[in-house]
Amino acid sequence: MIEAEKLTKRFGGRAVVDDVTFRCEPGTVTGFLGPNGAGKTTTMRMICGFATPDAGRAGVLGGSYRALPNPGRRVGVLLDASAQHGGRRGREALAISAQTMGVEEKRVDDLLGLVGLDRAAARKRVRQYSLGMRQRLGIANALIGEPEVLILDEPANGLDPEGMRWMRGLLRDFAERGGTVLLSSHLLHEVDAIADRLVIIGSGKIVAEGSKEELLSDAGTLVRADDGEALGRALAAAGLEAREAEGGGFLVDAEPRAVGVAAQEGGVALVHLAPAGDAGLEQLFFDLTTDNAAEGDR
Amino acid sequence: MTARPGLARLTKVELRKMVDTRSGFWLQVAVLGLTVLAVVITVLAGHEDDKTFRHVLSNALQPAGILLPVVGILLVSSEWSQRTALISFALVPQRPRLIVAKLLAGTVLALVATAVALALAALATALAAGNAPHLWSLPLGLLGQDIVYVVTAMVIGIGFGLALQSSAPAIVLYFALPVALAALGSIHALKGVVEWTNSAEALEPLTTTVMSGHEWAQGLVALALWMGVPLTIGMWRLTRRDVG
């Protein structure tokens, strides 16, 4: 179980994480979604005891991460796949983690097999690894101690479609055996493919949270007409909040029925009227990304 | 199984981390190679009176004294420059414990280096078969000073790495500071202060002569300063600041 409660972190007076509260339950894979610079990394580092919150608290398995006696055996962490010594061989990098947490070294070979790094790859220095290989090494490193909780920052970054499918299977299996997973991503389709719950963060604040179904049902209605201007007037006349959607039409914050009625009153012929679904989620995420595009990472 | 990793285990891991990277491995090879070279040159080219065990040993310790601090610096600073701190402190969140393990590992490596220098110096002295007086004499006090010299060099390196958390500035500062202090020492008014604070000057007699009380006082002040200040700054940064 992972908990963040009113978590806040300021850098130079600016709150990069602002009153963030969420929970990850055992048996679930939670996707922590947000554009670069939204505060995902800082939040995860506070959960793992690398950064001290200015307010609020973060906990893992009912206590603070730093109070865990041998954290590697309870919580698997991947905070940055490129954070490995370039001059160390892949297998050796895992072996020193295993030795630190008191795990038999032969488990290292099992894990190399599990994440699909063959003998030749394991013997290479990490400097020669592609990002995808580093991610696989990082996942193996997180799994060495047979943890109950996984905290992974951008684990799908650099993976090819086959790798994404593999990770989906791995994390789903981990959750089905009662594990808790929190993984972050700045790409909707990555989280969409892997997670069953979403926590969406923008500018340091949680903007949406829930199962994918819940979020999709809240996403509003997508409506299109050949005469877009007339449709806009009709929606305004009915007092419905509408924004222009990407790819034409409007995203309306209302049920399809209300939108249909508004169009009829305005005498506009519709070509599309349906719950926004994925398009709504994409729009929400797109708005966040453009709002934050100018701000730096972390 | 979920007990806290003991210091002995963490020390073993840190020793392993010193030699399992490409740079770490070659640095150890360089120390060994230069020690052999120092010993060979001393017995081949040295004055007949200098071919004593005591003198050969003094020269044999110099490569370790110069390069082990770099090993110490890299042991700590690479956690930041290679960003492995994100793994190390995830596994050992009590950050000072990891530094204590590094200090212990550094001490072990320094003792190993001293033992190797002793063995090589003995071998070279025997092979050279010189006829200088007191060929094999080595006062126990001097042996103790040799150990202090190598171990403290390592600890000072670890302190610099910890204080600066960055390899290049730590290495440059470690070698430049004594030079700068020596330059200051040429100013008459500062000469006294520098004698007590410049490690290069105050520690110079460590491997050559059994030190007098006055020399010990100067050496201990310099050592306290060179080990204490960087380690204190480093520990403060480590515990107060966010990592990563």
C-alpha cells in the first residue's frame, strides 16, 4: 500500500507538488500520469525518502519508507533507469543490490532471464545499454528482493511495443498476486495500456483520479456538426460549457441527451454525438500538457 | 530476512563497488603497478645507503598515498555523478550508515595496500641484497605512522568526495589545496599557520622519520582539519539535503 497525504514540496517558493493526496491499494496497478514537470518524479522521491516534504506525509506499507529496516525486501524502486554506473556490468549491478539486501546471488540470473536480458547483455557494461535495456535492468533491480510494492518512475520510457506488452503482463501478474504498483508516465497511451487506475497530475496538483471507467464517464460528450459555428451558438444558448475539441467539433461538459436537445433547439444537424470517452481523456491530458509545456522538468 | 543489512555486509558491498567498475579496477591496477615501479627504481637506481627496507617501504607507500584518496573520492562522488545514489539510498535509507560502510571499506583497502607495499618492499630489499647498516630495521612507531598515512589519505579522499558530491571538483581541490596552502606559507606572517594546517607539509615526516611530539601535534591538527572539515560538511549536506 502506498499513501500520499496532502503532500507538498516547494522549490524556490514555487510549489512543484501541491497538496497531493492519493492511495494505491494492494492488487492494483496505478498509473501516475502527467506532463513533464508536473511533479510526478518529486512525488515519487518523497514517497521513497529521497526528498523531504515541506508539508504532508507519504507512506509505504503503513509507515515511512525510511523506517523500513531492509526496504529492498518490501518495496521495489526504479526512480531513474539511467541511474546506473556506466562502467559496471549489468549482472554485477544486480549482484551488488542482491548482496546489499541479503538475497542469494543466484536469483540475479533468474531475474535476468525474467526481464529478457540474455547472457551477452548481462556481461556488457551498462554504458553500452540502450534505454530499453536499462529499463529492463531497472525492473530486475526493483524485483530482486521479492517486494510487495513497486514504485516505478517512467518505466515504459524507451520500451518498444513488445516491451510494453511484456511489462503490462509482468505488472498485472504482480498485482494479481496481491502486489501494489505505482508507475508514472507522461504518455497517456502507456498508462492506458498498463494501469487499471489513474492519478492525473498537472502543475503539482491532482486533477483527476479514479478507475479508467470512472474517468471516461466523466469526460463529457463529443459533438460534431457540419455547421460548427451554428452548433457553438446552440450550445451557448443552452448554457452548456463547451470547448473546441481536437479534430473538430466540441467537447461538452454534459450528457449526450442534453447536448442533443440543445442542437435541436438551435436547429443544427449533427453528424456525431457520443460520450467523449478516450477523446475526452486525451483532451484533458492535452490541456495539461500545453499548460505546462513551458515549465521545466521535476 | 527483513532485518537491517549489517555494517559488515554493507562494507563488503562497498569494497566490491570499489573494484567492479572499469575505472575502479584500473585505478587499483595503477596503484599496484606504480608501487612495483617505485620499489624497482629505488633498489636499482637508489644510493647504496638507501637500499634499506625502511627506505624502500617509504617509497613504496607513495603511490598508495597519492592515488587512494582518488579511490576514496570516486567511491562517494560516483554515487552522484553516476547517479547510483538513487539505488544505494533506496536500499539503505539511513544515509550516514552507507557512509560509515564506505569509510570502513576504504580503511580495509588502505590496510591491504599497506600490506602489499610491505611485501613488495621486503621482496625488493631481499633481492637487492644490499649491505647498508640496519638493512632490515623498521621501528614499530614508523610502521604505525605508515598505516596512519595510508588510512588517513583514504579517509580524506572520502571526505572530499562527500563534501563536493562531484568527482572532478573534488579531485582538483584535493590536489590544489595543499599547493595553494604552500604558496600562502611563503608569506612570512602566515608561515606558522600553514605549518599546522597544510597536510602535505605536516604529514610529510609520517613515512620517513619517527615523529617527535611537536611533529605529531602538527600532524594531528592537520589531519583533524583535513578529515574533519570535509566529512562534517559532507555529512551535513547528506542528511539535510534531498538526494537525486
